[in-house]
Amino acid sequence: MSNLADPIDHVFKALSDPTRRKVLEKLSQGRASVSELAEPFDMALPSFVQHLKILEESGLVRSEKQGRIRTFELATAPFRQAEDWLSAQRRLWEGRLDRLDSYLLKLKEQKT
């Protein structure tokens, strides 16, 4: 079991790996089978499947099995959650930097 407490932690863990990001880029073009996704990577299939497992556990992708073929597709909700979190952080830091800028301008005016 993972020690990640918040679902957003799973999303950022999944996004932290370049292989997984490339898989997500491929899936942005549409559904793909495991073999189609694994083809450009120089790694053993079981290792690659671990990447898919992390992506699926994070909720960034979902899979469906028809016969012997498992296909994956993007799931958009976790991307929106990550975007919302990043936007909130950006607003927080922009506000802090604006206040710092105002404070420094005020100090500069007081010196003159």
C-alpha cells in the first residue's frame, strides 16, 4: 500500500516520471493498447506495465480489456485537480510577491 495520503499526491507521483509523461502524451492522441504504448520504450514489458499500473492507480488513465487486448485512455478529472492545485499555488505566490514588491517600493520611497 502506498504511503501517499491525498489523491493529488498520486497524480504528482505519476507525473514525476518521464516515461509516464510520454505515455500520457501518446494517450492524448487517443486510446492505445499496452503493446502500442510500450513499443517506443526500451524496457521489459513487466517494467513498463508497472508504469501503467501507477498511472491507473493515480486515476490519470483507465483501462479496458477486450479478449486478450487491454487498452488505455486518459481520464481528465485528475488533470483538472492538479491544474486547480497549481493555480491556487500560483495565486498564493503571486499575491506574496506583489506584497513584497509593494513593501520594497515603500522602503525605497522612505529612503529618498
